[in-house]
Amino acid sequence: MSITEDRKEALVYELGYLVLPSVAEDKLSDTVDTIKGILKKAGAKELDSEEPLKTDLAYTMSKSVGARKYVVDEAYIGWMKFEADGSVLKEVDDAMKLQEEILRHLLVKTTKETVFTFAAAIKAREDKEKALEEAQLQAQIEAQPVEAEKVVE
């Protein structure tokens, strides 16, 4: 691997974010567009993303916006993967902090390939649960006593 290839790997980042659940679902795309605008303004090139999905949080979080304080136990979770010069990360971070509808965000260095999506994880969990239910049903069927056939003379 050449130095240029190493440098390209180092310039791929992922922005994970939580959107307050008070944002209406039909307005969620506006929030996503705002985030895309922040990245574009910083000179970043979007590589991949996943639309935010509403999920329960592992613990209660709060955010103060002006005189209001939001205390939530669910939020929309989403992410965007982008290429950019490392010097723009502070600009992106500062702009994300100013977004009132963003509960939390996280910037991490990553690889260009997308190896995880929430949609795939949800489908895998549903498939596993369905297979478990089918196995339990099959076990119940097999455990039922078989009636002896009546002999008719």
C-alpha cells in the first residue's frame, strides 16, 4: 500500500448523530439536508449515509435549547460517511453543536467501505427472532404425544 493510499484512508470520516424525537418525521429530511449542507460547506464529499431511524436510547439524555430542556429516552439515529481534509473536522463539529435538533453527535475516522448499517442489523435481529420462534414451534409440535391409531376390526 502506498503512502497516498494510506493518506486516503485517513481522510474518511463518519458522523454519527442523534436527532431529538420532537422533530416531526416529515421534517426529518430537513435536518438531514442541514447536516449535508454543513459537510458540503466544509468541503467534504459525502460517500454514504443511512436515513435516521427512531430507536430507544440505552439511557435517558437531556439537552437544553434556549429556555427549554428536553429529557428523552428515544431519538432518531443516523450517520454519514464522508471524505475530507482533517482540518475541517473542527468546523463540522462546531456547526453540529449549533444545531438545536441534534441531541448528540460523534465524528470518527473510518474506512471507505460500509460494513454496518442499522437496517441490516435490524433485519438480522428479526430473522434470528423468526428462526427462534419457528424452532420453538417445531419443538412444541414434536413434544406432543402421538395418538395411537384405533384399530378397527
